[in-house]
Amino acid sequence: MRIIIKGHIPGKKNLYLRSKNGRMFKNASLQAEIDAITRQILMQTGNIQPLVHPTIRAHFVCSDARSDIDNKWTTVQDCLVAAQVIENDNLNHLSGPITISGTVERGTEFTTIEIEETKP
């Protein structure tokens, strides 16, 4: 299965805010970006059975070299779970191999994800 996510992917780990009582939360604009990514994934995958032990290759095309692709991967991984493409992102379900790569193309941002079920 091949999924293409158009546009910027936020690195959500760096964008959490701290409330007055010290708890961490996502602001509404960050949540809206994450929801939009999940919708893009759902539009391309439809109603599928979640994959349990997939092999994943993710390639991020970023508009600048400062992008933090491991933070972007965390966001994508959570969106894949929310879209029920993968069953869970814990080690029992996402044991790899997982390949993450990136390139810089000024003025362009998109991500290509290739997923295959791996037999346990």
C-alpha cells in the first residue's frame, strides 16, 4: 500500500503546550493539522483491516533542512493508528523494519509511506 500525504507534517512532540497546572496538551491548530493528515490517509486507504506487523518505508520531502523527521514520523505514526491502517504503534505491533528518510526540496512538502504486511 502506498500513501502520499501532501503538505507540512508538524513534529508534534515539540508543539505541545504546558497548562497552568503543568499538564501537557495540543492546541487546537495542532490538532486540526493532525486531523487533516489522518483524513488524507483515510481517503487513500478506505475501510481496511489494520495491519499488525507491517514493514514501513517513510520518505519525507521537506522545504528546509531544519526539519526534524523523527518528530514528523511520530505524528505520522499516530495518524496511521488513528486511521486504523496499523493496529498499534507499540513494539508488539510495530516491530519493523521501519525505514525513515528525507530530502530537501525548497518550496515543496509531502510524505510518501509504503506499507506491507510482514508475516510474523
